[in-house]
Amino acid sequence: MKYLRLSLVLFALSILGQLFFAGCNNNLHEPRNFKNKAVSVLKDSILFFARQNLKKLPVTITSYRCKRSKGTIHDFYSEGDYWWPNPKNPKGPYIRKDGLSNPDNFTKHREALIRFSRITGNLTSAYLITGNSLYAKAVVKHLEAWFVNDCTRMNPNLHYAQAITGRCEGRYIGIIDGIQFLEIAQSVLILERNHLIRKNSLSKIKKWFSDYLYWLTTSSYGKQERIHPNNHGTWWNVQAAMYAVLTKNKKVLDECRSNFKFNLLPNQEAPNGSFPEELKRTKPYGYSLFNLEGMTMNVLLLSTKGKSLWKYRTPAGKSLRKAIQFMAPYINDKSKWPYPPDVMYWNKWPVEQPSLLFASIQYNDNLWFTIWKKYRHFLKNKEVIRNMPIRNPVLWFSYLRSEKNL
């Protein structure tokens, strides 16, 4: 009996040992929980700003009027950044200075939209972290001011964006100003899923995005922006994809997916993973980062089960992963950047690049997560804020799946 008990004990220990080592081996292949780690990094700051944002009232474009705008009080208006008065003809058409922003141009509508995006994204993130519907209710009043209230709403187009004094009332490249709607649209989707917007308001908000998506895909401006061969085309596709997700427009989603696979990725990425069209600019570093964020957002929004763009490679071997592999070393250490420095804001980059965070989650890459973690996560410089429309990573975690589920 004594030997039987000993044998049973040894047998049990053997089984437990096998289970233990099997568990260890399995853990080696389990994705690190970078989502939870990221929330730990961001949580305190998100809630700090959310407490401030709870007190802020909506401010829409109707609060500001520019006499140079050809639109109504409800039409978004902005002026091209790199256009300046001509010293030889001060009252004549403006001239272009690439990369150099004119501080005297009208930017109030853009600033109001960025403010709206930052408040909305932050409060929705606070709701996701805490489950406190107070944050969600605060978001709704901003949404209703911009999209529902007849006195303060914006018309669903960007026809008068990035106008040039003496040259044009607006331009197709002004559509880039619309990237600030991305986290707003995602916030609407999150609040809808959690039944936190009244049906009547939700219907009008989604109608606004449906109308804007129609303008984006059918207007002459939208059609030109779609085929622009650099970051403009990249971010057009992100916008169309996001608004198609919100409004359940499968046709546009399929077109965006095809556009990414057969146009954006093969035509913009070089064999080494760089973006030559961005490297030509007077701000090659900032624009390379900006385009990388757009490429990442395309992949994030357009990947579905069985159709993973995270794993997609062109016949020539181009991929999002290669683009991130190209930029990551220069995000980690900008001093190694082998190209000219940017003519403006060189010292303001890099910041926390969400492309690295999303890629670290998707590809289970600890180095990329570490690089993301070390930079500033809440931005101060206006130009950096403008060019970082994805400011609240928590909003987007639901799109990220383990590789085996794609």
C-alpha cells in the first residue's frame, strides 16, 4: 500500500509537471498583452484631461466667420498653409513656399474641428476605461452641436477647405482637413454600440456622415484627392473607410480595400519600405511619419477575418510591416535619419506614433511597443496635434485581433 501511494504521488507530480511545461511553452507563443500595458500607460492622463473636458461647451465653425470665405456660416473654411503674399505684388495672388506655414492664414475652423476631435476622443476613451456614462453624455452634446442643431451644425462637405487668396475658393487637397473627423466617427460608433445616443440624434449624425461620404466619393474634389499619389491619397482612403464602417457602406469598404492593395501600397512604397513621395518634400521626416500613420489606419480599418491586410504583401514584397520596419529605427533614434531634416518642426518629432503601438499589438513586437512607450503621449505643439489625428489609441483596440484570428 505504501508503494502504491508513492507511485500515485509520483504519477500525479509527473502529470502536473507536463501541464506546467506545456503551459510555459504555450505562453511563449501567446501575444504579450500590450493593450493592457498601453492602458496602464495612458489611463491617468486620459482621466485627468477627461475631468477638464467634462466642463467644456461645444464650439462649432459657426462661431467664426472669415470674410474671404465664399461659403455660408455653416461651411468649413480654411486656407492653404504654404501660401504667402507675393512681395512683388502684395495685393495679388498668393505664392507657394512648400513646408513653410503662413501664420496669418485663417485657421479658426480647423482649430475648432481639432478641439472637437480631441474632446470627443478623450471623453470616449475615458468612458471605455471607466464605464462611466457621464463621459459619454458629455460627448453627445458636442456631436449634436456639430451635426444636429440647425443653428450650429456644419454642412457635410469641405468644398471651401484650403482656399488660396487670389487663386481659388477651395481645393481638393483641403479634404486632408477632414482627418480630424476620424476619432469623432469612431466615438459615434462606440456610443451607438453601447446605446448611449438617442435614436433621433444618432440617425441625424449618421445621415451627416453618409452625406459627407457621398460627397467624398462623388464630388470632383473627392475624386481628385482619391488618386493623389502621396499622403493625401492615403488619408482619403482612411476617411472613406471609417465613414463607410460607421454607415455600413459595404460597397465603399470593398473599394477602399482594393484601392489600398492595388494602388496605395504598391505605388507609394519603395522596395526598402520608404515612401519616396514623402522623402521629396521639404519635411521628409514628418511626412514619412504622417503617411505611415495613414497606411497603418488603412490596414487597421480594412482588415477582416479572412482578409488580413496586416499579413498582405504585394507581388513585389511590399507591405505595411516593411514600412514600419523602415521607419522604426529612425523613430527610436532620429539622429540616424539619412535624409535632410525638416524645414519646420524638426525638433517636435517623433512623438508617440500609434502605428508602432498598433503594430506591436498585431505582430507581438516588444521593441516597437517599447519605442512607442518612451515618447510624449499627450501633445502640445499645434502642428504636431494637427498631423496626429489618431490621438486616442484606446478607441481603436477593438479592431486589433491576434494574428491567428485574421
